Amino acid sequence: MCPSLLLHNHLLSSSHLVVKGSIRNVSHDSENHMSQVDVSVQKVYRQKNRIFQQDEASGEWQGPVRTLLQCKVKKGGGVFLFTGNEHFGEAWLGCAPRFKDFLFVYRAARERAANPCEFQLD
């Protein structure tokens, strides 16, 4: 879901939302050419507004992000770093690499002092 993990380092600094989590469900709206990804959140690093909220009953953090249908997002296992921006009160997905893959690239770039910004991911 990311053209380049190196590009994702830049997106980390400029995104409205940065969230570590997994995909709970995906629903597709072919009429409007979009998909909604329901995210189960492990950690909210940044959010401009309260897109991701804690469920009162379960205590679990969760929230929806939208993406274009052509991205072909599907439900599956794994932990991802979701980044994106808000448009008219809705979160839109920019990238979502696997968290372990992103950490590898981010840490390597940090060792070379090549990250555009420092970000506390641990």
C-alpha cells in the first residue's frame, strides 16, 4: 500500500494521522469508488481530530479510514502503520506498510541521519 517505504518517512512527518494497528474489516462502495477500512488501533501517534476513539464497552481504540477502491485493500493479518490526511472530517489513507518493515527502514535511515523528522515509534 505504499509506493516506497522511503517516501513513507516523509509522509510520517506531514500526515494528519499516524496510527499503529490492524485491519478489522473492509467494506467496498463500488458506486462511489471507495473502500472503508475499519482499523483496530494499538497506538495513536498523531491525529488531527478524534477519528480514532476508545470504545466505551471494550476499551479498544478503533476508527475508520477511507481509500480509493482501486487500491484493492482487503482484510488480512498483520500490524500496519496507517498514515493519511483528513478531508472534510473523514480520514483518508495515504500509506499503510507493515509496521515491522517500516521500523526496519526508519531505523536504518535514522542511523544515517536521513529522516526528515524524528518520531518516537517505540
